Amino acid sequence: MVDHKDEILIQQYLLGDLEGPEREAFERRLRSEEELVRLLESYTTLSNGLQSLDDPEPPADLWARRIRPAIAEQLHGTTDRPGSVLSFLGTLRSLFLQPAVVVTAFVVVILGITLLLQQQFISPRQEDNYERAMSNIQKLRDQFLAELDTLAMEMERRKPMLSPELRKVYDQTLKDIDESIAKAERFYFAYPDNSDAVQFLFAAYEKKVEFIEQFKQLEPLSPEA
Amino acid sequence: MEEKLIERCKHGDVRAFEDIYNKYGSKLYGMCLRMSGNEADAEELMQEVFVILLSKIKAFRGDARFSTWLYRITVNTCISHLRKKKFKQVPLDDEIETSGSLRVAPAPMAHRESLKRGIAGLPAGYRAAVIMHDIQGLNHREIAEIMGISVGASKSQLFKARRKLRDYLNGAMPTTAGGS
């Protein structure tokens, strides 16, 4: 007759927690007690069955359909609230780190504020157009991101063929461009309906595409490359 | 490598979150789906996990492994979700036998569907333990860290979960050696 204690022993045995004399005693019992063997088998079967349940893959579009928009909304609503003085200063501060973009950023901010003020008078028909425009921007952005992913993966495959110096240049430049993209994305999520913010973002993506494309031309590497 | 990814997340880089999704999404979705029992809720949970990740990432100091920390967010989100929704459970016996003889002969094989139904009927904590240990292959130390419990408590959760599952399967499936 097996009981609750035996069940604990079986689970300990399966987890490898039963050692020394306890394990030997348990294994001796297994040789003579049929009911104990059956109970052990039932737990082994259960364990094997559970291990055969693989992790299901999430839907292919889950990121694009639900998670990315939710993150964007969160960034828009809390981190970079449009019109917020802190957000405005924070954005300016990060952009001022790169003098080349400060003038553009200033113009973009002014235009953004103007656009936001104009939006208070948007008619329902204009709202439809607005939704369509935002949807088109999102689609274009998705296309850019997909293209960048493909290019980046292709370059990762080719990188081992580059000289160490070129690899270093590639990695460093790509890092700089990625930082610019991150800034542009923050700006875009703060002002998603600002045409200059959108252009700023796509210009950053384009820069990365151009850079990788140019680098691809260097391959296969010649000494002059 | 992961440190850079986390830094980019802290700076609000959406692509970094996407990288995290690509790296851990499958495991997290598996957890969400098995915890919630349906795809719609699993998607909602995944969205919630990433929104929480975004809001908490700046507080991540690297005291624990990032994957453990992310798992903890996921498990807590799932458990909280189940509590909020008062999730409908497949009726299993609530009482776990603590003494006396066992009532059922072993099932010949554990059918997947029965197993899934059995898992869906477990209380949230047991469910999380069995998913993490038996399906996703985490060890008790990792589970304890994720769930904020001791290793002993993790083993106990798993023990009780398996026992309930075994009882459920023996009741739900034909056996070779007779029923209860």
C-alpha cells in the first residue's frame, strides 16, 4: 500500500533529491512493490508528457499589431508628453549633444507646436485624412524597419570577410547612426503627427540604409577598399 | 551585449524592445498562453508585460539576471491577471490528499489536450511552477528567484501541481490497471 509519503519520495526521486541510503532503500522497494512502481510510472509519464509540450510561437504580427503600438503610446503619453516643458527641454538637451541637428530640431519643435495648435480646428473629414496619413506613415516605417533588418542581417553575414579595421569603422558608424535613429524615434513618438519629426525619422532610417548599402559595395574587400 | 540592449531600452529605443521581444517573446508568450489558457488573453498579457517593462526598465540595476527579472514581470502579470479576471478553472479537486492510500492506477500516457486542460485548471501559483519547471525547463533556484519564494517552496508548489495534474489525468483518461 503506497501513501502520501511514498508520493513525496517518488517526486524527490524524480528530482534527484533522494540520495545515499534513502535512495538505495527506495530502489529496493521498487524491486518488490508493484504499486510503487506503477505510481512512479504515472509520474514519469506525466513528466514526459509535460516536457513534450513545446512553447507555442506567438502570432507573427503580434509585435507590430499590439506591442509596438502599445510601447509607442506609452512613450507618447508619459515619457515624451507633447507640449510638456520637461519633455521639450529633455529633447532639446539630448539633441544639443549633436550640434549638427540643433537648428533642425529647433525648427521642428516650432513647426510641431504650430501643427498642434492647428489641430484644435480639425474637421471630421480632416480627421479621416489624418488617420489615413498616420496609417501610411506607420506602413512606410514598417517597410523601412523590415528593409533595415534584412540589410543588417546581410551585413552581419558579410562582416567576417572584412578587415578588422573596416569592421571597427562599420560598427562604430552604425552605432552612431543607431543613436541618431533612437533620438529621431523619441522625437517622432513625442510628435507623431509632426511632418518634420516624420521626415527627421525617415532621414535617419535612410541614412542607415545608405550607409549599409555603401558598405556592401566594398565587399569582396580589395586592399584599396 | 545584453547590457547595451538594456541601455537602449532605458533611452526609449523601440528597436531595443523589439530585440528583446525577438529574444524572449517565444518563452514569454508560452508562459502567457499556458497561464491564461487562451490566445486573446495571452496577447493582452504580452502587451501588458512590455508596457510594464517599459515603465520599469529604468529601475533595473542588474542585481538579478535580466531574463529572470523579465520572467518575474511576466509571471506576476499573469497571476495578477488571473486574480483580476477570477479566471474560470477547470474543476479539479481542491483538496490534496495528505494521507491514506492512493486511489488511481497510473494513466498509460498523458494526452496533450488533457494535459493542457489539466494545467489550465491548476491554481495560478501551481500553474506557474509546472510551466516553468516541467515545460520551460527552469530549475528550482531560478523559479524561486522569479517567484520570490524559497527553493523548498518552489519544490512544494511543483509537487502539489503534479499531484493535482496526475489526479486529474487519472480521472480524465482511460487507464490500463483500473480506475479509482
